[in-house]
Amino acid sequence: MFEQRKYIIQIVIVAVGVIYLLKLLWLQVIDDTFKNEAMQNSIQRIIVYPYRGVIFDRNGEMLVANTPVFDIMIVPKDVRIRDTAAFCEAFSLPVEEVRAKIKEAKKFSKVKPSVFIPTLSTEDWAKIQDKMVEYPGFYVQARSVRNYPYKCMANALGYIGEVSKERIELLGKDNYRSGDYIGISGIEEIYEKQLRGKRGVRYVMVDVKGAEKGRFKDGELDTLSVAGENLTSTVDVKLQAYGEKIMQGKTGSIVALDPSTGEILCLISAPTYDPNLLVGKNFSKNYTELYRNYNKPLYNRALQAMYPPGSTFKIIQSLIGIQDQLIDSNRTLPCNKGLINCHNHPPAHGMRGAIQHSCNPYFYMLYNYMLQRGISTNPYVDAAHGFDIWHHYVSSFNLGKKLGIDLPNEKSGRIPSHAFYDKVYGKNRWAFRTIFSLGIGQGEILVVPLQMANLAATIANKGYYYKPHIIKKIGNRNAVDTMYTKKHYTKIAPENFTTVTNGMFDVVNFGTAYRSRLTGIEYCGKTGTAQNPHGEDHSVFMAFAPRYNPKIAIAVYVENAGFGDKWAAPIASLMIEKYLTDTITRPEIEEKMINKNIIKYNEALASVLLKKEGLDSTAANVKMVLRNYFKEKMAKKRRH
């Protein structure tokens, strides 16, 4: 009995020993869980960010480049700060900010890295590089940020910023992670996929203090980053920079394009800003200041601002009149100011003369012919039929619709419809007398400057246009989609453009814009003065040049500047001369256009008016006093 018990105990002891031996074999030889955990403590996974693709202008000038910067990353579970004061001094941060950043990092993840200090310059990184080894849980990660050699074209180029949590969820964590940057506006946003490149990964061995001790497995597990693709823009940066120089101190836009391709030559929104402001650690501060700026420099007026076309719209009215044979183009109509107000001008002979002198009564009567065609004996029904025909023609110029440029946030403008007026006035309750102001480009019509430049290109091409676009190459391959190479035709026959283009030639050489004519360059244009209920009228001009085989079509809007011939036309003529000849033959005009600061003038005027009224300088009060002042001024002009 005793012997039997002894053997049982021996068997149990041997069994337990075998179990322990098997467990040790499993833990030390077969199972690599602890090995992996140990390796994770000594191996660091570092993201290698690719260089974002750079952007060039049409002539190979670099518009957007890359500058190396350094992010200080934090892994909260590894953080050991023995002397907080010394840490704060080393990183030039107040104690409260350090605590807040660490708390935020823990909230994100205790074991995953996140950005502690973003976008340090090479100089700033050099100051703290030697001290990093003293602070476990912190390491550096290199990346690049944008820089802009020409300091122009800010709204068109756009900017990049840290991707939000919402965008990460939307786009997928495989594509973006916290701390990544993404294109937020302009070209950077639209061409994000091509520009961003592909991340790589680097595994390094580190000691207990976080100092690198070499590559893990000689880089066997590393993956290379892939740089983003470079883009070639259609823009001429010298023309762009010149236009921005002219528009300093003004509010408005200049858009120029090549009529033969639809390529954007310049896309200027004023006031603008130095795109380098939205780069690096001061991004948030600078963005807030720009966002709050009363003059809205972040607002891309070239694509988003909607204005009445004013007298430039008379060109479309003329084309419809000829196409539908509503008037003999040689017929002269009296400048009857009893119908509608008009400036004093010489007799306007025929349609060509009416365009040359921008005669309001002529186009008032022409629009009457368009709407009251005698289709019905009921004047309201008759006007509705005529209006639908007119709307059909106008829409073929792509007004009231987005053109589809490869940039975000383009507005469509507005061409009021039959349904629109039925809603406002009631069905069969409106006729020509209700909406006559449309005939001279006022009323409910609104266009964006891009559409106005495209209209100039359409006239230059005698009835067709290409969709405007701003990128022509991605890498070495042609980026132009077939939708940008297709001709879009209006409902106007090519032969019906001759009278109109002749009239536009006369505008520049003998008419409302004769002070903006150019020696040696024949070009065609049309002035406009867009009524503005909020202040002084807007100065408008559109043109194409040369007269034959045009190379540039342009539209200029200068807000609160008065007549089109005073500011918009001279600015357009300077841009045309600069692009076609790379010289300026009228330095006195150039100096006047550059030095005129309409923004400062209006600010000074508002200050005087506010003081007179005893009001404070809130944005609402500024708008109110300027609106009332210019409204009264315009009423006096009309009375005289």
C-alpha cells in the first residue's frame, strides 16, 4: 500500500515537471508573444512622409515647392519627464501648454504616437536635437511643408492643413491618420490624390532613452515613400504677379484665358495674401486673422463673387437681335432718355454705334423687341414667350450655370427663369416693363468674373468656347480631360458676330474705352458699370486681343470704382500689353493704376461718415454709411 502511494506521488511530481518543461518550451521557443512585446519596447515604427508634388506655371517657373520641417511626436505611455521646468525651457513652451498637450495625446491614445509640436523649422529643430535623448516618449518625425517662391496666386493654389477626424473617418484610416496633411482648397484640394504621394515606414532600434541604435533587420521590413506627382499649371506667373500688383489696394478680380484652349492665364482675386502665411506653426494664428479680415482675402472673387454684368451684357443682346432678325443692324434708334437714363454721347449710328457708345435707350428698345414679338395678343403671355426664347439664347453662353473649372467652390451666377418671375409676380402678371433692366445687364442677372472672361473668349471664337481649366500636365502626361477639349457652341451663327466685334473694336478706339487703346495692338472690348446697392458702382471691362487670331480673353471687375472706362478698362489694357509684348509703353497709366488705393479711400470715407453720424466702426455700420453715401451720390448724378 505504501509502495503504491510512493509511485503515485513520483508520477505526479514527474507529470508536473513535464508540464512545466513543456510550458517553458512553449514560452521560450514556440510562442513569440513576449518576444514581440520586448521588441516593441526597443523597436520604433516611424512614418516616412513623401514629398508632396510641386506645381509649376506654364513656362516651368515653380509656383509651389517643399521645405523640410520636423514634428516632435509623443507616445504617452513612454513619457518620463524628471524636471518639468527644464523640459519647458528646452521646448520653449509654458507649463500649462505642456500639460494640455500631454493630456490631449493621452486622450488620443496612450500607446500610439501623435504630434506634440508640429512643423519645427530646421533651425528650431537644431536647437533641441541634442536634448531629445533626455526625454523618453518623444521622438522626431521629418516631413515637408509648402513654400511659395512668388508669393502670389494664393486663392487658386489653395493651402494644406492637418486632416480632421471627420475627414479621416470619411476617407478611411488606411489613407489618412492623425497628424497627416491634406489639401483644403484650390488646386491643393482638387488634385490632392495626385499631389499627396504614398507614405513609407521605417523601423529603427532604440535604447531605453529612445535614442536610435540602427535599422531593424537592416531595413528588411522598411517600405519606401513615393513622392507625389508634379503638376504643370496653365497660369503665366509673371502675368499673375503683375495683375496682383495692379490690384493691390482694390477689391475685385482679373481673369484671363486663352480663347483657343480655355487655359487660364491668370486668376486674380483682390485683396489677396501671401500664401506663405498659411504654412508652419503660425498657420492657426494667421488663418484666424485672414478669416476675420473685413476685406475677406480668403474669398476667391474670381470664382465666387457674383455681380451684375452691366453694359457688357449688351453684347449678348446685340447677338440675339441679329440672330433672330429683330432689328436691322444698320438701323439707328434715338437715344431717348425719357425711356431710360443714358450718359451724354455722340449720335450712335446703327448697332455698331450703339455698342461703341453703350447707348441705354437703344438696348432698352431692342430688349422690348425680343420680349414683345406679337406671338400673342395678351401682352403678358407674349412677353413670357419672348422671354423663354431670350433665355434659351442666353443660357447657351453658359451663363447661370457652372462652367466646370478644375477648382472648388465655383458659383453659377444667375439668369432668372420664367418660373422665377412667376413666383415673384404671379403667372401672367409680368411683362417687358417689369423686367426691362435685364436689357442693359442689371436687374436679377448675376455673373461671376470667370464667366465674363469666358464670354469674351466665346465672342473671340465667334460662337464657341472651351471649358476653362488651370492644370495642363500631371507629371509628364497630359492632364486635360476630353471635357476640356470639346467645343461648346452657342445658339448664335458665326457670321452674326461681325457687327458686334466691329462695335467692340470701336469701343476701344473711338468709344467709351478710347483712353485704353494700345499702339500696335488692335483689340476689342466692352465697358460696363454694374450698379451696386451697397456703395459706389463696380467698374467692369471685358476684352480679347489681338482683334484677329486672339491670344487672350480677359475680364476685370473693380468694386466700388465707378465707370468701366475709369479703372477696369485701363487695367485690362495693361494686362493685355504685358502678356502679348512683355513691355509697358504707358508708364503713367501703370503708375496710376498701381498706386490707386480704393480700399483705403473707402475706409477713410467711412471713418468720416461714422464720426458725422456718431456711430461706432462695426462692419454693419461701415456698410450702411457707405451705401447711403453712394446712393445719394448716384441719385444726384441721375438728376443732373
